[in-house]
Amino acid sequence: MLRIVVLKITFYFLCYVLTLCCAAPPDVAKEPSEINANLDARMVLFQDCGSIYDILELSITGCVQTPCKLQLGALVAVNAEFNDYGEDVHVLKHDAYWVLNAVNTKASVTPQACDGKSCPFRGDEGLAFTANLYINMTLPALRGTLFWEVYNESEERVMCYKVPISLMVP
Ligand SMILES: *[C@@H]1O[C@H](CO)[C@@H](O)[C@H](O)[C@H]1NC(C)=O
Ligand SMILES: *[C@@H]1O[C@H](CO)[C@@H](O)[C@H](O)[C@H]1NC(C)=O
């Protein structure tokens, strides 16, 4: 027992020393979205896949770190804040996919489009939208990617983000 404790302490000490000596220098080449994501624990670390608008913040209910653990059968809220650079966008159409084992499956998003008096709305940092994402029971419990595209009223893709996810059996 004592030996295990001593070994454990030695291990943690070595890890500590290693972190001190070998910590990588801050990665200046990181995408801005990733840097932002690190500042706020509620935020989901996502990968931007060619947004025209600037995605300032993304959150998914219950996801504090990626891969986001999502339970089959659950309904989660996805919130995003963004800067439309003065485009005055009034319609956002969602097109989301699960990529699991290289198979794309359409994700169920409600409402499918954000349009109306209150959407997009003004968030803490910019414009914002909220959509519900249903994790269909028929999906396989696998690790993969949530691939989410947002189109404007002229069918131009204005936002695109990818989130590592892990689907779990409840
Ligand atoms: C939507 O896309 C069109 C087509 O590119 C573009 O001209 C327009 O400025 C965009 N509108 C908004 C509100 O982003
Ligand atoms: C769940 O998946 C099944 C089978 O793919 C499909 O028929 C059904 O419409 C889906 N439900 C929702 C709410 O998307």
C-alpha cells in the first residue's frame, strides 16, 4: 500500500517536473476560435470550417469539454454567438450532420431555420441563435463529429463548425 502511494507521489512529481521543463510554448498559430474557447469553460471547442461570420461562442447543453458526451435520445440546446459584420442577417437555416465512421447522417435540428422577430437575437457578445438538437436513438453509440452549417436567406453558407462528439447509450 505504502509502495503504491510512494510510486504515485513519484509519478505525480515527475509529471510536474516534466510539465515545468517541457511545457510547449504557447501556440500562436492556433485558430482564434480555439483560443477563445479556452477562456470560457462553458464554451465548446469547435473547429471552424469556413465561416464568413465570426463565431464568437458556441455552447451545447452539458458539454464542458470535447468530445461532447451526448446521450442517445436526448434533446440538447445549441447556442451560438456570432458577428455578422453588419450584414443584418434575418434568416439562418441550419444543416447539420453527424459524421460517424465516415457515414453522414442528417441531424435533427429544431427549428430548422431561425427567422422571425426574435431570431437571431442579441446575445452577450454579438448576435445569437439557439436551436435544439435531438440525438436520435437510432444513431450508433460512437465517437465522431457534429458538422453544422448555417445558410443565410440567399443560401450562402455563413457559418460552419465541427465539434468532436461521443454518442453514449443512456
Ligand atoms: C447572404 O448571402 C448573399 C449572397 O452571397 C450576400 O450577398 C448577402 O450579403 C448575405 N446576407 C447576409 C445577411 O449575410
Ligand atoms: C430518427 O431516425 C429514424 C431512422 O433513421 C427516422 O426515421 C426518424 O425520423 C428520426 N427521428 C427524428 C426525430 O429525426
